[in-house]
Amino acid sequence: MTIQFAFQELLKRLSDVYEQREAANIADLVIEHVTGQRKIDRIINKHFLVSVPQQTTIDLMTADLQKSKPVQYVLGEAWFMNLKLLVNEHVLIPRPETEELADWIISDVDKKDTKEISLIDIGTGSGCIPISIKKMRDYINTSAIDISDDALHVAKTNAIQQNTAIHFHLINFLNETEWDQLGKYNIIVSNPPYIKASEAKSMSDNVLNFEPRIALFVPDNDALIFYKNIAKFGMTHLKKDGNIYAEINEALGEQVIRLFETYSYKNIELRKDMQGKDRMLKVTIG
């Protein structure tokens, strides 16, 4: 079977589940992942033969994709800040808006006069935030925590593959007694669970059926639970003039601001993502 025929067959099977452009993008990713042939290579070498084992792999991946399994989980990889990271169902798939959060931190770090900087990521998942920051600014002393041992395994694997030294801790952040294991930091960053349970009904199946719910949802009656704990944690674990950066639910920006104000944080900045949604926040401790 030629690579072009394999692509067309894959595209045909995916078109029943995905919009045409998305189906084509996914098909490109699968063919490149399995054969090593990029889209331009496939066009130039359209008679390149796909081996029987490669076709078997494509068929298995296609079956998963037809069940709406995200292509990142099917391939076992996702890109974040130009880094290829391992992902599976134990961690969230990194999003572009989280890249914006990491980029904001790097931009602010570059404005500082000192390189004596420590950072902790709360709920690290795949480790995408601390690993990308450490990769770009190696002098930052970087730590990360998560409640999931499976997620930490993914994050540790990514840190090793990216040759980044990260201090990982298995901690239930909502249990304040476990905070004693941690030090003080110049930067606290988090992309915590922030989707209300009642919002699940409006979400797509590829998220609901495959991404870890523990990393997505919070109770409707305590939607700010993680931000409350982050604010408390910062009072004892953030160094003077340190900053907290957090990704937020676009509908809860003003509520999150008021919460941090009650803890006397200052210079509170709400920032929109590229889609114009209130998506991230930065605060400073006095």
C-alpha cells in the first residue's frame, strides 16, 4: 500500500467523526508519526510503500480515533513550547493558553536583576509548565507537585527526556498539613482544576471520556477551592515580592480577583488569552 493511499483511507475513516480540516490534520499527524514521512515528503514520495506493521499500527490508531480518543493520547505525545512531551490519560493535554501562562512567567523573569529564583508548579500533570520554563531558563530552581503518582511518573519521564532538573513531590495540595514538606519560592504557578461539575454537560466527549476528571473539575459549591488554597499557601511559602501566576476559569475572573484581595495580595493583573478570554492571573505578595 502506498503512503498516499494509506492517507486517503485514513482520512475517509476519520471524516465520519471529525470535521474535514480536523480530520486531515489528524491524518497528517498519524501518518508522520508511524512512517516518519512529513506531509511534504508524502506529497513528493506519494508512491512510498507503507509496511504491513505500519499499516497495522495505523489501523489500531484509527480505531481509537473513531472513538473520539484525542490524537495526542493515541500518539502518546503533545507539543508544548516547542517541546515534544509524553502524554497519556493520567495527565491533561497541554493547551495553547497554558503556553501563554508559561511565556508570561519567562518574560517577567527576564526583567529581574537576579538569577536567584525559585519556582513551584502546583498540580503539574505532564510537567509541561516547569519543564518548559526550566528548559528555557535553566538557572531557575524548579519544583513541582501533584496528587497523582501516575501523573508524576509522566512528568518525571518528560523531565528526564528534556534533560531538566525538577524537584518533584507527591502531595495532596488540599491537605495543608502536607505543605510543611515544601520551602519558600519566588514564583508559585498553577493550572489547577477549575471547571464546575455542572459545566461537564457542555463539554466534548473527547475531553470527558479520556482526560482525567481529577485535573478538570471542582464542585459547583466550592469552585474556587484551589485558588483559596493557593492564596493561603502563598502567605507562608511565597518570598517577599514574590508572584503567583494561575490559569483560571474564564467565567470566574472577578471572583478570583476578589478572593486574592481578601488575602491582601496586591498588583492583581487579569490577562486575556489569544481568544480574548479572561484566562490567567498574576498577583504579588507584599
